[in-house]
Amino acid sequence: MAGHTRIVFGVWLLVLVALGAAAPSVFNSLAGAGWQADGSQSVQVRELAQQHFGGNSSAAVQVVVHSDTATVADPAMRHVLDGVRAELSGDARFGAIVDPQPGMTISPDGHTGILVAGAAASTDDMVKAVDEHKAALNALAGNGIEVYPTGASALWSDFNAANHNAMMKAEMFSWPVTLAIMVLAFGSLVAAGLPLLLTVAGLVASAGGLVLLNHVTPISVWAMNFAMMFALALGIDYALFLVARYRDALTRAADPRRAVAETMDTAGKAVVLSGLTVLVSLSAVLIVPAPAVRTMAVGIMLSVAFVLIATLTLLPATLGALGTKVNAGALPYAKRQQHRSPRFARWGQLLHDRPWPFAIGALIVLVALAIPVFGLKVAMPSIQVVPESAPVRQGYELVQRQLGAGAPGALQIIAPAGEAEATARAAAGVDGVAMVTPPQPAADDSGLVMMQALPKVDPSDARMGTILDDLRHQLPDRALVGGAPAENLDLQQALNHYLPIIVGVILVLGFALLLVALQAPLIAGLGTLVSLLSTGAAFGVAKLIFQDGHGAGLLGFHPQGFLDGWGPVFFFAMIFAIAMDYTVFLLATAKEHYERTGDPEAAQIDGLAHSGRVIFAAAAVMVAVFFTFALADPLPPKEMGIILGVAVLLDAVVVRLVLLPVLLRLTAHGAWWSPRWLRNILPNINFAHH
């Protein structure tokens, strides 16, 4: 790469121009829905409702019109309802439009009515339809009449907008903080700027790639949100590791190309293995049958892949072109800075001399923080994930005040017409059901009927799961139960089912990759185990904050009493990937020194001395990036930022800089031992540059 800089720069320029042209439209192009369990009963109900009942499914848009002084029958309210109908009827994405119905979608006092616009398109297209029409609908309000688009499609529209704004603000805040940390770590403006340039290249390429991929299959807009944060953190991680190693190699090699070669032969291998570990961890999430979850994983994997490719091609070419100018703009203290940190060498010596107190102390901290995870509860997000000012939340709360707590979360029942009476009677007898609407025949000759079962509780109430289970058990066999609350509960059940499978796959593949990289089963197993321990501690902290509400006032949120349901699956994969990232950096450096000296003490102390500063700086950058998302108003980005930030803090400080070096000390030569038969079947990978 360093010997063919013009070709490398030319290819990357073409890639960035081609993909960069599509990148600006990434947030408008990507899908806004997809939170469902494919193949579930609730998805079947939604598809039947769209085919046979004018689109009156969970994706339908419900426009709430309310006045304190006028009723639905008054001319002023009728005029507004006519305006709503006129606004939506010209869009082919909306199906049958149903006016407010007495006893069903009109409040008992007549001051609130709900106009239902059926869904005649996919859930993603329905979210985009709300995006395009909600401003015009909100503009119909006035003269004491309020208008609020509600329903699942409107919820995702408002939430995606709030989430996007929060993510962009956090990103803008994190960049200068990141640059400041890297200037302090590197002591050179040029060296500090390289990781940011590398990450920008990877982000632009991945954004354009997602837009193109979206033409093949719908990609969730959340994919880019996660990708932006994760690519920034990992891209800086990789570049920090390589640039630090390159500056050290320059002190021994006058030729910059030789310094680049040494860098890639040592730190470059660790970056490749780290990147593969991240990709493997995230790939396990693809087994969850939920489009949004899968495409979020695809988005992050795509961004990591582009960042990894840039790290292995663009960065070495840039380093080769810069040569010694990589140290340009050096701060005074940095001119005396060595790659082998004397401070971390002394710290490594202290851990070597007194391993047991540090081992016991680190384990006590991690185990104490991990214990609360056994009481962790998960559920799909409630209406509280959108700001109080969001129209969908205002409409949701208005419907609850006027029509009852369960009105925004009606359960839809589709049954054969011949079983309509028995189905309605059985549904009305289920504990927790407030009322069942009269059966509505299908718009065609399918022989089906639909009825709505209004629960007595809020859709996010824990009792909703029991009501849904009772309905499905007590209704006739051919009756299907769906609706927005059922889709959430079915997705949660799928996530709970696949979580232990995903955890097992990630642990096995993570261990296998460490084993291939280090060719030492004991330290590969210990590295995997301590990564699992730090991940458990991060989830224990998440339980204390987001479920129990400790620090909620300081962080500016109201606890839901549970962690969002997609959190364990996704956060486990992301946290474990980051943990293994640091594990590879530390152990690869330690193995390099063990291969060179054959001395486990030198491997432990020099491994920490040569990687400690990079791990500390990379962790500081990651924590800064993640914690900026804690400033977001929507709860999911706040959860993501705090949980990942705490995980990195624990993993870097307690595990990588204390526990893992101590384990290297206690296992000595055994850490690097490998049976001959295993060495014969594993690829020959070494980290010492010859």
C-alpha cells in the first residue's frame, strides 16, 4: 500500500465519489419500520387486514381530532375531518378511510373522534407516508380543535425523527471531544487527525453502501444510526493502534515503507483479527427473524467492513506518503514520548509483583456489578420513548383520557365468518378485555370477519402479555390475534428465544478466533471468559439505571421499569465485540514479546507497556463518543450510549489494564502453551516482526 499510494488514493477517491453521491440521502432513503417477528401470528393478522379489510391493520394511521367545546357532529369538527380525509385520500399508500364511529372511535362525550386511514403499502412505506403528510395534518388544527396522527406508523415516524436529531447532535458534540483526546494521546496534530479522516472515509462509504443496499432489501434507518457511532469508535481504535505502532517503527527504520511494513506485520494482524471478531459477533444477530434487528446488524457490519478496509489500505498508504511528517505539529511534551510507556511498564511491574490483591479486587468489582443482571426485565419500548412534545404522544395520551387506558392498543381478531359469534363471545369473556367491537365482514368474499378487543390496561403494561395469551388460548383454533401490542409481544418473545442462542454462538466463535490468533487455548479461554464477565457487569449497571431508576433524574429520563427488549441481543453483541477488540490488542502485543523473548514476565510487562497507552486512549475516545449519546432526549439512544460507555470503561480499566495482565502473570508459560496437535491444525500466525 505504501509503495502504490497513487493507486490507493485514486481507488478510494473513486469509491468515495461514487458512494458519497448517495450518502446524503441515507436518512431519507432507509426504512422506518420492520420491528416485527416474521412468521408470527400478529404479522399474519396484519397481512390479512391489509388484504381483506381495507388496510385496517396495525400499520393504519389513526388521526385523532379533539375539541373541548365542539363535538364530532358539529360543523367545525366535520370541516376538519373532511380536511383530513382530503389530505390522505389522494395518496395511494392509504387504503379505506373510515370516519369516526359511535361506540368505537368516538369518545362517550363526543368531543374526540378517530379517523382511520387503512394501510395499502408496506410498513416502511406507511412510515414514509406519515413523514410526508403529518405537517399538513398538524396544520389543520386551530380554533380550539386539535389534530394528532397516531398509531404505530406515526409512532415510528416521530420516534425516528427524534432519534435522528439526537444522534446527529451527539455526533457533532463527540467529534471535537474525540479530537482533543487524540491530540493529548498522540501529542501531534497530524497523527491525531489521521483516525478522524480514516473514519470519515469509512462512514461516507458505508452510508452510500446502505443506500444502494436499500434498493435490494429494506434497511432500517437505525442501521445508520448505530453504524455512525460504532464506526467512529472502532475506526479511531484501529487507527490509534496502527499510528502509534508506526511512529515507534519509524524510530528504528529510516525508510517509511519499512516502518509501514513492520506496523502491518504486527499491529495490522491484530486489527484484522479484531475486525473479524467484531463482524463475527454481529453476524450472530442475523438469526433473529426481525427485519429491523437484522438490518441494524447489517448496517454496523457494513460500516465496520469499510472502516477495516480503509485501515488496511488507505491508512498504510497515507502513513507511507507522510513518512516522518506524521509527527508534524507535535506538542512539546510529545517530543520525548516513547511507544513503550514507562508509566504502564511500572504498572505492569506492580501487577506482576502483587497479582492476587488486584485479581481479587477486580473480580469483586465485576461480580458485584454483574449480580443485578439476574433481576433484569426486558420489554418492547413504551410511548415514553418519544418526547412529550411529539404529536403522536399527545394524541396517544388524549385517546387514553377520552376512551380508556387500553384504547391506543386495540388487539385485532380475525376469524372465519362462521365462528364470528363464538369468537366474539369468548373474547369478551377474557379477563382484562374491556369491550369487543361487533364483527366486521371482509371487503371481499374471503369469508373472514374482524373485531377489535380493547384491553383495560395500557399497551405497555406487563398484564398485556397475559391478556394476549388468554385470548389465543380461549378463542377458536382458526381465530388469529394481532394488533400493534401483539406485534411487540411476539417480537419480544422471539428476542427472548434467540438470546441464549446468540450468546452461545458469539462465545464459541469469539473463543475460536482468539484461539486461531493466539494459538494458546488457556489464554484464549480466559480472554473470552473475562469479556463475558465485563459484559455481565455492564448489563448489571443497565438494570440499576434503566430499570430501577438510579440516577434517572441526573440523566434526564423517566424509567420504564425495564430495559428495551432489543437491548440484550444487540448490546451483548456490541459489548462483546468491543471487549474482544481490546483483548486482541493487549494479548497480540503480549504474544509478540513472548515470541521474541520466550519470557512470560517480559510478555506481560512489555505487552502492557506497549499497548496500555493505546488501550487507555482508545477507551477514552470510545467512552466520550458513547457518553455523548447519554445527552439524547429519546430513551433508546440514551440506553445505548450509557450501557456501551459503561461497558468500555469497565472493560478497559478493570479487565484489560488489571485483570487480564494479572491472569497472564498467574498462568505464566501456561498462558502461551499449546499442544502440538493443535498447532499442527491451526494456521501459523505470529506477531513478532522479523
